[in-house]
Amino acid sequence: LTSRLPNVGTTIFTVMSALAAEKNAVNLGQGFPDFGCDPTLVDAVTRAMQQGLNQYPPMVGVPQLREAVATKLKALYARSYSATSEITVTAGATQAILTTILAVVHPGDEVIVLEPCYDSYVPNIELAGGVAVRVPLTPGTFRPDFDLMAAALTPRTRAIIVNTPHNPSGTTWSAAEMQQLERLLAPTNVLLISDEVYEHMVFDGMPHQSAARFAGLAERAFVISSFGKTYHVTGWKVGYVAAPAALTAEFRKVHQFNVFTVNTPVQYALADYMADPLPYLMLPDFYQQKRDLFRAGLAKTRFKLLPCEGTYFQCVDTSGINDLSEVNFCQWLTTEVGVAAIPLSAFYGNGFDQQVVRFCFAKKTETLALALEKLQAI
Ligand code: PMP
Ligand code: GLN
């Protein structure tokens, strides 16, 4: 069999979680909370199941959930999306991204990704027969470099994928940067795939600059988010995509033959739960406390801290500790120190190594304390 993805192995997140389990290490690698979600949300799923809401929902998602998403997008980003024709519920952001790419990328089309980037983007582009064009973010700060992006645009460019707040660096685009993107794309037909799964994790009072806020971006954007991140339920795998009607129509053509529909009782529960905006409005404070606690502890180690403006990830420079490559450092850290992390090289096509690794701080205070104790002992 000739592989469709010859250069792809098992994702680093799966590899590091398996190693963490095997070595009984504190798992700050793969991004997921180790605490429970709001019990109200679990009750709402149970209630939906007991009410018999257990068969296929509408292909595009339960109407109440699409309405709730439209209400949120309007309240936070001042843009009206039609729940009927512009919002689709997906099996997590992962499916939203793959389905978008399959829906819009023709064989030979170029798609710009900004490196380091989330590991599913490039294989998704390749599965569609597209060509991933890797444009580096500014080394050190991970901020967008608009000159490099402009230079990468060609008549074959179909789309650009932007992720803010950014996994793994936490860099969060400013309004000025979004406007620069808007100006860059204005003379083109390039589509924007806007991965905003960390939209509710932006710190220090900064607002999230959704593509939905900017008319010139929203008209070409698939705005993608994930309930798993927002409500501490990564295993439920439910997300959504909001896009103008013509783009949504193309998305849905593929969606119906990709997953067809998404888990019914969970959709009803999320719709009920979203009636109260407080859980997502409180999320920045909730995670900022964890970030601050974790950073204060890391300040007493030999790691050098990089900034963290958003997401639940903290990157650190390991060069003050030893000369190991990132992959070897993460293996050593998991095996010998008992804390798992993710090498940044996993987010680069060429395995670029800058001696920086990523920790996830979406963990209980006790978990963070235990990890810090081990990291401070290095
Ligand atoms: N995009 C980014 C940047 C992510 O970090 C993640 C979660 N790891 C996803 C997409 C996928 O989200 P989901 O779990 O909802 O599929
Ligand atoms: N997005 C999460 C991370 O970056 C994990 C998701 C996954 O395991 N694919 O760690």
C-alpha cells in the first residue's frame, strides 16, 4: 500500500501521553484539563438522554445550539451570523478544519500555514491534494510577519490558516495585526481558516480579536471553535464553524458525507448551558490564575519563560538546563524528572529545534504544585 501520508507518524500528543502514563509522570504534555466540567452540564446531557433525544439530529446541528452560537458571536464580536445558513456544528474543531479544507482546496491549490502550526493542518491540506506553504512566524516572538506572508501569496493560494490565540506559543493577535491581515487579503480571493479554539483564554484584559470582528475577514472566513476547550470537555468532541452562507453551503456538502451529524444529547446540553454567558466570560480569569501560579513556580527553576498572552500553554527555553534536543529533552523530562511536555519541533515541518518545550497548565492546583516541585528540583 502506498501511504497517503508518507511523512506522518502517530501524533506527538498521543506519543507523549502514552509515555507519561507508562512512566507515571505528571502529564503537562497533551492539552486537556485534569479537572471536571461543571456538573450542571453533565446533568443537562443526562436530561437530554432521558428525554429521548438520542437519534440523529439535523445534519447541520441542533437549532438551539446554532442559535446559541449566533447569539454569542453577536454579543462578543458584533457580527450577525444566520443560525440557519451560516453556522454548522462539528465533531470538534479537528473535523471543522479537515472538512473546511476538503470543501475548498482543489488539487494543486496552495494553502499558507504559519509555522509553528498545529499538527493537523498540513496533513489535512495534503489529503485534499493541496500544497502547504509554510511561512514562519517571527522567531522568538511568534508574531505574524506580513512581509513574508505577502511574499508567499501566489495566484494559486486558496486559503491561509491563522490560529489566535496560538498553540503552542500563546501569542495572541492584536486588532492592528488582524487589520493588517485584512489589508493583505483585500485584493485577493484567498479564504481565511480562522482557528479560534482558544478564543475564551486571552489574558491581562486583552480582548480576543476574532476574524468575525473584521468585515473584510469575516466575508472570507471560516471561524472555528471548540466546546471541548471552553467547557473543559475535550473528550466530547463538539465544535462549530461559522462562515458566510455560500461558504457554509460548500462546507455542509462535505460535512454530510464526513460525519453527517454530531452527538445529539451533548448538543442539547450545550445549547441549554450556553444560555448563561458567565462560564465563558469567567474563563480568562480562571486560566489567568493558573498561568500566574505556574509562571511564579517556573520562575524558581532553570527554565527561561516565554510570554503567554493566551491559550492554556506555557513555553519555556530549556538551554539553561542541558543541550538535549527538544524531543530528547521531553523524553528525559518525562522519564527522569517525571513531568511530560511537548517539543515545539513537532509544530514544524522540518523538525526545527530551538530548545523550547510546551507545558499545559489546564491542571488542578495540586497537579501544578506537584509538577513544579519536580521541575524546581532539576
Ligand atoms: N486547533 C488547535 C490549535 C488545537 O489546539 C486543538 C486542540 N488540540 C484543535 C484545533 C482541535 O480541537 P478539538 O479538540 O475541538 O477537535
Ligand atoms: N490540541 C491539544 C494539544 O495541542 C491536543 C489534541 C490532540 O491530542 N490532538 O495538546
